[in-house]
Amino acid sequence: DAIESETYTVSVTPIETYNCEMDSVETATVFAEVSVEDNTVVGDIDGDGLVTVLDALMLIRTIVNDETVNNGDINGDGKVGLLDVIRILKLIAQ
């Protein structure tokens, strides 16, 4: 089974830091809290942060050409199809 790779923006907040130059420590361990934010906008196929008719057209092209797209399953049924295009158009109309 192939593992899908996704890119996320990760924010790291240090809990404790060490100044390695002033202390005679060659290595230091930093404990940090890490939060991962998924800023994907539902229906944003082209990744510009907006849901537009261009996203619907891109999804139609993807379906017609039997291609794949990472965030094309808008309605969450596990498939990418015309129902997802209709959902994008409804999002635009709102």
C-alpha cells in the first residue's frame, strides 16, 4: 500500500531552550508543542484559497480526463464525481 504524502504548515512553540554557546553543551534537547493546521478550503481545487467557477471547471476536467485530485471529494462520499461539482457550484451560490 502506498502512503500518501501531504504538506502541512507546522507551528512550533518552544517550552524550554538552551544557549549552547554560553553553556559548554554540545547538544541540547528542546521540548516543544507542535500543532498542525489544515488550511484547506473545501471546494478550492486550484489552491488559491477561494471557491470559484474555475474550481468547478477544473474538477470537471479532472473527472473527464480520469485524473486524480487531492481535495476533489467535496461531499465526502469517497468518490470524485459530478455530485462534487454540483456541491462546488452550491458553495459559490451561497
